[in-house]
Amino acid sequence: MANTQYLLARDTVMGAEGSAFLTDEGGKQHLLFMLKNINTSADIQSEDMKVVGTRIIQEKAAGAKLSGTATLYYCTDYFLDMVLEYIHTGHMPYFDLQITNNDPTTTIGTRVMAYYRCKLSGEIPLSKLDAETSMLDVEISFSVGDVQKLEGFTDPAQLGS
């Protein structure tokens, strides 16, 4: 029987251990203290390629679309103010995000990702009431202009066997 190694449970990252900061166009940093969750992704765009001599359709990478979503408790006006600025002036504010995963119980360290030239997209809630909910939250979507890894996880200090 082969000697198999595996990830130990202690090196899985707890979802609530970390932080997220928004930097507005004026350079002011805001801790996103009301954050329930945030997810960013890269959607790799591809184009089909057909060639004589084979029936196999190949794919070629043709770009990446960066975007994100967040769910926030309904207790901040950061994003509402961006929408109102756009509606009243025509200027859509951009912002940067820095998201840190930092679970001190793991041996893999910290990951810090920076997202630049973010812009709100899709439906952004303006007001909300709900008699069935004791804690209101809102969901937002945003596009991302660029991404950089500022600090990355390391390999676990030990694997199980």
C-alpha cells in the first residue's frame, strides 16, 4: 500500500479570520467592519479553435474577467454614496480592495490580495426594510481592473500520513 500524505485539519483556513479594507479615490482607507462575506474571481475567457485534420475542438485562452461579490450588514453608506455620486454627477467612483486571510491557528501563514480599480456593477440596494429579518444585509457586485498577490500562503509545516 502506498504511503499517502494529506492535509491536516489544523491547516484549513477559518473563513472569519482576516480583514478587508477599501481605499477610496482620495486615498482614505476604510475597514469593511460590516462584511459578512466577500468573494473575488477570475473568469477565464476562451475561444474555440478548429483545425483541419482533427475533429477535436481546442480552446485558447482569450482573456480574464475579474469580478467580485460581497454581502454586508446594512450599516454603512460607502457604496450608497458611490451610487448617488454617479447618479448626480456622472462620475463613478473607483476603489481598491485589500483582502487578508490570516488564521493564526494554521501553519500556512497569511495571504494578502490587492484588487485595483474596482467599480460597482449590477444592482446596488438603495433602501431596505424587511419585517421577517432581525439583521438586514445587502449584496453588492463589482468589477476589478487588476489584481496582485502581496503575500502568499506557505506549504503546511507538516502533512499527515
